[in-house]
Amino acid sequence: MNELLKRHSFSATFLVLFLGSVFLFSGGDGEIQRLNGFTMGTSYELQIVDMPEDITADQLAIDIGELLSGLDTEIFSTYAANSELSRFNRHAVNVPFIASSSLIEVLLMAQEISALSAGAFDITVGPLVNLWGFGPIVRVFESVPSQSQIESAKDLVGFQYLRISPSNQEIRKTRDIYLDLSAIAKGYAVDQLAEYLDEAGVENYFLEIGGELKIKGTKPGSQGWVPAIETPLDTASQVYQIFYSRGETIAVAGSGDYRNYFEEDGVRYSHEIDPRSGRPVAHSLAAAYVIDESAARADALATTYIVLGLDDAIALAKRQGQAVYFIYKSENEGFEDYVSDEFAVYLGNN
Ligand code: ADP
Ligand code: MG
């Protein structure tokens, strides 16, 4: 008999703790303005050092709230029936659809990462995500789908069925695909927040949406930010590894198989789906962290590496010269790490 189904759904992965935020500052060179709330099915937190004088904290909160809800409910959400993405998902096959520049930008980046990973990352994975019960379409019976259901869903998956014409802002589907941007949209929103703050003249900040980060400059007192990677377990967060932003502007994203999953017959089924098999990933790689200039790219690549599994992930990271930190299950129950040279630089504070 089936074990009682157990669903663990801590909204999105929450992979990064913020040691940078636990210290109190007194009499430093500046002040931290904190802003937090909810967006894209998860929480966000912004820490801004030395607010520009021409903008009040209230105005900033309004602008940030508008920016985020615009990206979420108006563009990227598959949970909002009238978002641009939901409208495109319902749009007819082979009929051009005029898309916003934000959507086009994200779709182009997603397609590039699909090509790079030979389809391990694929935003047309939506029908499989829904079939396995991790999307907005709620299944009546939550259980492992049959092979024939998986095959039917897989028929609608393939990034080659999405055509993008940036020159005339048009997108088109050549099969009845359903896009899911959950693995890239939060990162893109972080990049947009960063752009807003850069334009407002903010020199030092720590931005986070659902564990995807962008960090610039320093905390008050010229100390670098110190993010932490958590141990890949579904228990309360524990610090696994801290690292240092070293005053650089970096984006950091993580993906893992351990927060958002369900269990049946003692088997764990994660929300990270391999579009090539149509099934949740099942291998030793438990968490992948990526540092990049772009949070959208870091977000998508973290998912890509988790789907690829340790060996292929290492091979791709090496080819790309990417800063990555992988945590995988060792044969004797514990965890082991793979840290690329590009990431190792951030483990030291000088
Ligand atoms: P989180 O959203 O928890 O931060 P990720 O960034 O790894 O985690 O995104 C995972 C989400 O992306 C899944 O819940 C699903 O909606 C979608 N997804 C799952 N598998 C893939 C894949 N192979 N390619 C692209 N998106 C995926
Ligand atoms: Mg991701």
C-alpha cells in the first residue's frame, strides 16, 4: 500500500541564509534600509546602504512593490490567469504574439541555456511540472504519474517549439507548448531591482528574492557582504558554508532537490524535472550554487546543473569557466563538495 503522501512545499527553495543581515550596525559609515515582502510565490528582502537623498523610504517601498508585482502578475506568473505568460500559454499555435521586451529578454536567455545544456534546462517543461504536481494546475490525486501520462506530457516539451523574433517583438509556438519561467524569473526580477537601484545611485546593496541574490559594494563600515550556503536538508536552515562578496557586484543563485518535493513509497520526487526523461531528477547532486554577473542567468544555470547531475554539471561548468559550488551526497551518508576555482576565490576574504 502507498505510504501516506507527504508534500513538502516551502514555496521556493530557500537556499541562502544571510549572515550579512544578522549583524547590527552602530555608528558605522551608513545606515541599512531594509525592505521585505512577498512576490513570485516567495519572499524578498532588500538591504540598501545609504539611501539616495532624493528618494524617501516610503517612495522606495512603493516603487519596488510596483516593479515586482508588475513582473510577477503582469508578465511571468503562471498562477495569474491574465499575466502575459498565461495569455501566451493559451495562445493559438503558429499565430504570432506580440511580447514585452522583458518577456523576450528572458525567453532568449532561457533558449540560450537550453542550447548550452542540450535541453536539460527547458522552459517548455510546464506540462511535466504540472503533471508531477508542482505547477499551478492542481491534480486531484497526487501520485506518481503513469509512463503513458509522462510520454503524452513529454510530447509537448521542447524548446525548439518556441520561436522568438526580437526584431519585431514577436514570439510564436509551433506546438501547443506551455511555458514555465519559475527557474529564471526570480533571478530576472533581482536583476531588475538591481538596475532600478543602480539608476537611483545606490552603491551598496544586498537583494534577495526566494534565495536568488544580487550583491553590490559593502555593508556600512566597508565590510563585504557574507552570504551563507545552507546544508541541503529539509530541516531548519543550517549554515554549510559562508563566502565573501569581496566588495564585488555579483549575483548568486542556488537550486536544490531537498525543499520542494513529495514522497511516495519511500521515494522522494523533487520539483526539478529532467525534460529528457520526463521525471524528477534522481541522482547524488543535492544543491548547486552559481555566481554570475546576471541573477537571471545564475538562477537558470543553478537549475540546469541540478538537472544535469554531478558529472555533466562539472563538465559544463568547466566549459563555461563558471563559478560553481556543488554539494552532493557521498556514499557514506554525508555530503561532499565540488568547488570550481572561479568560486573558490570567494571562500576567502581577501
Ligand atoms: P526555485 O524555484 O525553488 O528557486 P529553481 O530555480 O531550481 O528552484 O526552479 C525550479 C522550478 O523550475 C520548478 O519548480 C519548475 O517550475 C521549473 N523547472 C523544473 N525543471 C525544470 C527544467 N528542467 N528546466 C526549466 N525549468 C524547470
Ligand atoms: Mg533556478
